[in-house]
Amino acid sequence: MASIDELKDDLFEPVHAFDKAIEEQPELMIPMAVVHLIPIALALGGGIMIIRGHQKLRIEKERTKQLSLKLQMHKHHHGRHNWRLAPEHRGAHDVFAPEYEEVPLNKKHHMHHRH
């Protein structure tokens, strides 16, 4: 098993090689820096794109969940209760709403009392 020092040396070997090459040929600095920076920049850019994509996905999932909940609430309050609609808002096939039933004027007072 390799020691920590050996692992560290292995990890830094490309860095040392880069430094040595620059010392021997300083004019290589910019081309070599570009060659080494491009993969780093691409990796960072890709990582940022993945993070942004993940954030967008989470935002869209949340929006979908919110819309779904709103739809369920809307259905809960308005769906399948056509019999509660006033006669002019119902189709002929809907059941008649008991609260719109013709009631003599003196009998309507019970519908408006407080509980």
C-alpha cells in the first residue's frame, strides 16, 4: 500500500512536470496554461450547467406540484357539484339545487339565520 507521501508525490507529479517545462522553456507558459485550463474550465462549466439544470428541474417540479394542488383544490370546490349552481348556470341534465327551489316568501327566513 502506498504511503501518503507517495500519493502526494503522484498527485503533484503533473504540477512538477509543468513547472519544470516552464523553467526550461518559458515561451510554453501560455499554450500549456491554455491546454491545462480548458479541461478545468469545461469541467467547471459542465458542473455549473448540471447544477443550473438541477435547480431548474426542482423549480419545475415545485411548479407542477403547486399547479396540481391548485387544480385539486379547484376540483374540490367546483367539480362535480353542478347541482349547487343557479338554474341559469346549469345544463338540463343537472340535478336541481335545493337552495333554488321555489319557496313561499314567508318560509325563506330559515335559510339565512346564523348558526
